[in-house]
Amino acid sequence: MRPGSLRAGPLPRIALFSDVDGTLLDASNRLAITAGDVARIAAHVELILASSRTLVELGVLQRRLGVVAPLIAENGAVVSFPLRWRGGRAARREIVVLGQPVARLRPRIRKCAREAAVTIVDQRDVLPDRARSLRRGYSVCVRDFPGPGAERFLTALRRENLRATRAGNWITITQGADKGTGARAVLARAQRRGAPFAWNAAIGNAANDVPLFAASEGRFAIRNPRSGHHSALLDLPDVKPLASSGKRAWREALPMILAGGKP
């Protein structure tokens, strides 16, 4: 998947959009696949990470896996394309912003918290460097919390036309974008460059993967170790529930992905 190899041989025919936390990474930050696994499928599959994490965080994972491919970050609010991706001429990484900047999001989110009569904890207020190193520019993460106050807060966000998804310990809030928006942007750019993917698939485990699944042809749901498959994913049509999580789930999914979704 190196840029030089993209010019030298056929391009991968399958776009595989992968969630990160709970899908590619477990709670101990261990990868479910290795750089060797990625290298073995690279001729056929382009692995595109889609996460609420930032471009900085996802870039680290790409380097661990030896991947050069687009990144869908901040729940789809920003998409990054590597240089000369699928025949493009750009000599540097291209960034496409699909969401609203945090400077405009935060006042609206605080307004929703006041309406819901709740106190929210912003991610930047609990990290040592106030999250500057993460460079989160188009989404806001607040610590998830239970109870009726959380439901009032989520309702207020929806009234404000903000998207909020709960995954792990955080609620990620964006405006105008989600993972599905990011996936469609990737597929559309490949099409415009005359190098479309023959097939695409998504693999994920949580509610914020619903838009990603909706934008993809193949849909593979990871089984969460404690709670099983997320019901919101299984409610979508043609979802393949994988029998396990982690490495075993990927071993089950990859042959079907390589075969275009067929067992």
C-alpha cells in the first residue's frame, strides 16, 4: 500500500473500512491484526481506518500496521488522503473537512448541557496537555455518563442538530458528518479519479458504526466480549455477525471480505 507500489501494480479492488476501538484494538491497546496480516491482503484490500480518534492517533496506528491509505477521523468530520492516492497528483497529504470546527461546536454543546441541567467533562480538561497533542479540530468528546441527565443532554444535542455517538467512555459530538459521510467521501473520490473500488465493506462493533455500515456493501459486526453484538448493528439488513472478537473475528471475516462478502 506504499505510494510507489500504487503506481507499479494494480490498485486494491476492495475498500475495507474498519472501526478502531473494540474492533481493531482491544481495551489493552493490542491489535487484532498485524502488519504481516495487512501485507498479505494488501494486493486486494485497502484498509481504511474510521474512528472517533483524531488523525494524529490514527496515523500512529497506520504506522504500526504499515498502511498508507485514507483516514476517516473524528467520527467522519475530517478525512485524510495520502499523496498521489489512486492516481491523484497531489504531492502532499490532502485533508477534507466535513464537519464543523470545535470553536463553533463548544458553545452549542455548553448550551445543550445548560438546558439539560448537567455538568459535562470535556476530554481536553482531563488530559495532561489539554489534548493539544491530539489536534482534535472538528469534534468534541465529553465523558459519557449514565442516567436521565444523559438522555436529556442527548435530546438537547439532537434539537441543536448535533450528532452524538456513545462509544467506550466518551460521547463524540459532531455537526454535519459521521463515519458514513467519511466513507462515502472516500468512495466518491476514488470514483472521480477513475479508480473506483469494485466492492467495499465495513467492520465494527458499536453504535457509532451504524452510519459506516449503512454506507457500505459488506457489513461485519464484531461480537463484544461482555455484551455480545450491538443491537443497532444487527438491526441493519445483511449484517454478518462474527462469532467472536479480536483476532478470531478477523480470521473469520477476512476470507469473506476477500471473496466479496461470500462465505
